[in-house]
Amino acid sequence: MGNFNFQRECRTPHSECHTVLEDANTVGRVDIHFTSTVIHATLNVSESLTTDEIQDLIDTMDEQL
């Protein structure tokens, strides 16, 4: 299981961008957009992450962001 952390790059009233870090190494980026009823997210990760690590990352995002 990866040790994922998030570093906010920017924030507006309707969106946020975060760099995804795993043990101090950049492994991706997540862009989050808020509407009045739905939250949309776009996740980009490096090719080195496995499917299980990506699922762990999504679970961590759900808990922390």
C-alpha cells in the first residue's frame, strides 16, 4: 500500500488542483471541480503505479480530500 500525500497547487471557489506524492515522489495530479450537486475529479498517474496502488490512491483521496 502506498503512502500517498497531496500538495495543493491552487484553489478557486469551484475547483482545486493537487500534486499526488508517494513517499515524497510525484506520482500524479488530481483536479477536482465542484458544482452545486456533484463533485468531478480527474486523476492522472504515472505508469509505474499498479491497479491496486491506484485503487489505494482513490481510497486515500476519498478520505483526505
